[in-house]
Amino acid sequence: MKAGILAAGDGSRLARAGIATPKPLVKVGGITLIERTMRALVEAGVEEISFIVNDRMACVADAVRGFCLPVPVHPVIRTTQSSMHSLYELASHLRNEDGQNDRFVLCTVDSVMRTESVCDFIHQHATRTELDVLLAYTDFVDDEKPLRIGVDAQNRVVGLGESAADSPFVTLGLYGMSASVFPLLERAVTSGVQRLRNFLARVVDAGLVVHGYRIGKGVDVDRPSDVEVAEAFLLEQEGRA
């Protein structure tokens, strides 16, 4: 299983609050967001990781080299228009040209969740080979612009965004995908689609087999206050262990 990490955003809300540290290097519980994400992926059994940062964040690649992870790690340094375009730039690292084990995991660098949740999700994605896409979701909403997700009794995704406006559930930054998304991704980029959420909506509309997987809670770190919320969440989970 390969994994890609989306970390090319500007972190503008953190920057406006006076935090000059690049978002991937912001620490939650004493560990940077990108190291926390990578170590969770490794524990879940991922065997190769690629990540993308923008041209102003080359220092993140330097930091990652110091993690001494037991799997190959490939940095991509490129400024992109949106998270969907970042996935497009990572695609060459996520494909398997021999057509074998064509499933991969995509995650955002700023979603903090329990390592056990990441492991469970990736296990589901690896074993549910009849699915084209698996989307993590939660009923914990602490985001200014959450992506609502509608699922039926079998966890089949029946709506995203506006079509799921009344749903109590929102997506987290953890996605399982197969190579079946790449032709759609190519068309989305050439037709001018922006944002990963709009691409995911197209995937659902295209009739691919898309299911959801419910995770108890996750915190997206976009604002300084989110760091405190994420740290409290992690402490709460440690207390239950």
C-alpha cells in the first residue's frame, strides 16, 4: 500500500494569526503534523509515502529526512492550484505500473486522529477490494467549511457537499482510492475543476463504488485554537487507553 500526503496549502489562517511556522511543521502534542501523519501511516502498514509541499516549504522536506522512517519517502515540492491538483502531481508516485495492488491512501497533513483509527481505515480499504473509493467520516464537526457526506444504511455514499447539506456527517482528511480514479482525475484537471471536494463529488456522480467509513473523531488543524482542541482530544484518547 502506498500513501500520499497533501501538505501544499498556505496555512493562511495560521499565518494570519501570527504563526510563521509552515503548517506541516506545527506541533500537536510535541510532534509535528507531518511526522504524526507519517508515523500513523507506517504503523498502519503503508510501505511507501509521498508528500507534496509548496515551493516556499522546502524546509519541510529537510525536516522529513530527519524522521528516519523505515519506508521510502518521496518529496514533491511544487505550488499547486488546489488539493486536487496536488493529488494530480502525486499520481505518478501512487500508481503501480504493473497494475498490481493499485490501491492507495491519500490524507491531508492537518487532520489529527487516533493512530488506531488510521490503522482500521487502511485495513478496511485494503480488504474491501470491491470498492473504488473509501471516505473517512465523522459526526464531530469543528470546521468552518466542512464537506458534508451522506451515506445509506450500507455506508454507500449517496451525496457530498450541497447534495448532503442536511447530513450530520462530515468527511475527514483520509481517503482510500484505487487506480480507477486516475482517468477521472485527468479529465477533471483538463476541464478546470478546482478543489478535491469537487473532484470527489464527480467521482460519486460518475458511478464509481464509493463507501464511507465512520471514525469516532478527528480534528482539522486550521487555526491556533485547533491545536488546543487536537491536543485535548489526544489526551482524552490516552486516558481511555
